[in-house]
Amino acid sequence: MFFKRLIKNKLTVVGAVLITLMALMAILSPWLTTHDPYKMDFKQRLNPPSQDHFLGTDEYGRDVYSRIVLGSTVAMRVGFFSVSLSLILGVLLGLFSGYYGGWTDSIIMRIMDAVVTFPTLLLAIGIMAVLGPGLINLMIAIGVVYTPRFARVVRSSVLSIREKEYIEAARVTGCNNFSIIFQHILPNCWPPVIILSTINFGYAILWEAALSYLGLGAPPPTPSWGSVLSEGKDFMVIAPWLTTFPGIAIAFVVLGLNLFGDGLRDVLDPRLKE
Amino acid sequence: MRVYVIKRILTIVPVILLVSLIVFLLIHFIPGDPALVFVGEDAAPGEVERIRFEMGLDQPLYIQFGTWLAMVVRGDFGESIIYQRPVIDLIWERLPVTLSFGFFSMLISLMIAIPSGILAAANQNTYKDYFFTFIAVLGISIPGFWLALMFIFTFSLKLGWLPAIGYIPLTQDFWGGVECLILPSTAHAMLTAAIVARMLRSSMLEVLRQDFITTARGKGLPERWVIYKHALKNAFAPTLTVIGFQIGAVIGGSIIFETIFTLPGIGQMIYTAIGDRDYPVVQGCLLVIAFSFVLVNLVVDLLYSYFDPRITYER
């Protein structure tokens, strides 16, 4: 039923296909690469796309196609870890904030408001300045920046769920706060969290690229899409394939996640039902 | 109404205090000793301690925060380590660049977003709708800086229509300045336009489903009137909130777009300041950006209550 409604929308199907392709690319990357993504070959510098190098070579003669294929694993990692971080933090904060209300709620939500006040990129850069550059710190920064969104969404779900009769029933039968929060409220908060996770997975990949462009991302020679792109920016005139292809890879994956997230929202969010 | 306005204005006080605390702590926890940065690596042995004492860095953290906050309230953001000038002056010099970039970017994005959002909603589930919806999703999926690079490649390097980098103040040479701003503003506007158009479409659809629209149609109003006069006016309030958020995003985006197009604005300054470890500048810029975002949201919320007066009774 759920699945049928989901695939009714053609754009959602396109999104699902793009996500599947990306996942397959990451899982099968050892077999899909045609060259060693790290191997430099100075005789083959900045070659245009050809039969041997599908997407050309970079300034060190590395195969761009193989680097982009391997880059999909980096993108998956960035998306997965930063979304997990903001999901865990945000869901916990949202649960406590919504359930206990009062001062707990005010303090948590005012802090979330203050965090949201900073533009995404700026706060991420600020956190990176404290933690130092690198892929792990980048994932932490993106995770922290997106925490308030999860907290807000979960909090507003909790506010309506905690007034339901089954919560009252649970309390009467002697459940403590802990078990009410995690066994009775949490399972009913998932729909908006799933939608948000899908869409934020894409944003995490976008911000990884932007931060790598600013030189704060994965250190060389890690072939993240953002770093492949930014390494190519100085050769844009003589080797435009270096900047074009990683950008297209990012756009396709994020597009897939957004389309799929939109489809999920239409099906899961009852307010938007026809 | 007046109670609501006063209440809403008062809510920004704790937010501003918290924002200041976050900025202060962020800068405080950045590795590296500001006193050492100030005197340089090869300073005399006692010099670092003297500067640390002078800058008040030997005081407990809450006293440092208090002193700093008192300075900020008076508009004193300290002095730049690199430029040796007051940070507030540096910010004033660069603000016009960022503001004109932001203005053009918002202008272009609204010019794209409002018509396409309306068109998509008015033709729901037709090919027009699918087309605009798809373009809008594409717009939020493309990395903005990549689009900027592609713009430079196509319109400056290949076609030679517009300058790739540089900046001319609008007051000095208006059209020359506009030429410099077209590419960065358009590249940034694509994302904003997509977000605003999506929001406008969904709130238009929600409004179009309501009874008063059926009434308006029923009494024989032309569809054009129903859409523009009745639906758009009611759908615009939620869209306004999103536009407010996007103004904040423009300031954030200025970091990356000003760096790519070498526009000498706040974004570029904060980026170089982070690299130079010029903390007073970073701190000042962060504060100015965050404060202006709080203010924009305040204005948006107050405007919102104008578009939708029910808001003022609810709280």
C-alpha cells in the first residue's frame, strides 16, 4: 500500500533509481574502477576524455573516472555519518524538549534557535576552525549544523503525541518516563525524521563539496568529489572535464535524494495528502 | 497587535545573548594563542605574557566574556591583528559589496521564483507543473559554487560576455558594477529561486484548496483574479518566512561566492581572516552576520503578522 503510493509518482522512482545507482557505485567501486585512483602518471597529465580514460586525467595523470567512482564511497560516508550524528543528537534533544516541556524545553529550543541563526556554511566553517580541517571533523561540523532541524521536527511530533490516549494508558499501567519516551513516543516520530534524513544526506554531500572547495575538507589524495572538483578549478580553461564531471556526479546524487525525499513526504506526511 | 510586536521583539534578547556566547566560545576554542599571533612567533620571552595580560587573556572565561560583551554593545569589535585597524571600520567598508551582491541575488531569484511558483501551482499535475517542479529540485541539488565555476567558464572564458572576477563599486560606475555582480548573483540566485518557488507552490496549492477560493470561482471571477488577488495574497505569508531565511543564506553564501569571484565583501574578509588567524575580524564578522540574520527574521515575523493577523492572537 505504502510502496504502491510511493511509486505512483514518477519523479520518486527517478530519485530511487539515482540513489540505487549511487549505492551500487559505492559498493562495487573496487570492480568499477579502471585504473588505480591514486596512481600518478606524469606522462598522462590533463588528458581529455578518451577510450582509456573515460573522463580524462587530472594534473597528476590520475584517472578522473576511477577517482569519481571511489569518491562515491567518500560521499556515502560523509552523508551517513553526518546524518547519523544530527539524527542522534536532534532526536534526543527533541524528545526531551517536547516531553518534559517547561524549562528543559525553553533552554534546549533557545540554544537550537541560536544555532540556526548562523548561516549553515558559516557555522560549519567556525566549527572546522576549532576542530581543524579533515574529513571526520567536517562530518562532525555538518552533523552539528543540522541538529536543530531534527530537534524541531521531533519536538513538534512529541507535542502532539504526548497528549494521545495511548500515552495516558502507558502511564496508568506504570511505565516510567524513560520507557514512555523511547518505547511509546519515539516509534511514532519516525516519518518526518526519515524525510529529513533523506534530504539532509544530500545536503551533507553538497556541503562537503563546498567545504572541500574552501580547502577545509578531505586532505589529498582522498578522492572526495569536492576535492576532485576543487583541484581541477585552476585548470578550468585547458581541462574543463576536471570540474565538470564531479559536479555532475554531486548534482545527480543530491537530485536523487531530493526527489525521493519529496516523494516520501507526499506519502508519509498526512497534512499533504490529497 | 502591539503586545505581540513587543513580545516578539523581546524574544530576540536571549537569542542575541546566546549567539554572542556561541561566537565568543567558538573563537575561544580555536587552537592557537591569540597573544602569540599578535606578537608573532619570534617575540621576546616576556612579550607574550605582557600582551596576554594587556588583552585580558589571563582573566577567567566569564570575565573575558563580560568585558567583550560590554565592548560589543558599545560597537567596539576590537582591532584587526593583520590590518591594525578597528574591525568595525573594516566591516563598514566591505558591507556595501555584500549588500549589493545580496540585493541582486534576491532580486534575480524572486524574479524567477514568484512567476514559476505561481505557474506550477495554477497548473498542478500538468506538464508545466512537472517541468517547474523538476527544475526547482534540480536547483537545490546543484552545488552553487560549481554552477558559479561553470558560469565563469561559459560566459567569461568562452563567450567573453561578462567579467569573471573583480568588483567595481556601484557608486563609481553603476553599469560596470552591475556587470561584475551579474554572474555571482545569478549563480547564487538559482538555489534561492528553487527554494522559494517550491515553498510558494506548496502554499499556493494549500490555499487553492480552500472554500473561499471555490466561492471566488463560483461567483464567476476570472481565474487570473482568483490566482493573483485571492490565492497569492494568502499564500505569500509562509513564503515570506522562507525568503527571510534565504536572506541569511545569501550572507552565508557570500563566503563562497565572494571568494570565487574575488568580491571584496564580508564573506571574503571572514574567509581570509580565518586563514590569517585574525580572530577579532572573524569574531566581528560572525556577530554582524548573525545579528543581521536575527533582525531580518524579526522583520519577517512582524510582516507575517501583517499578512496573517491571526498570528497575533495565537500566542
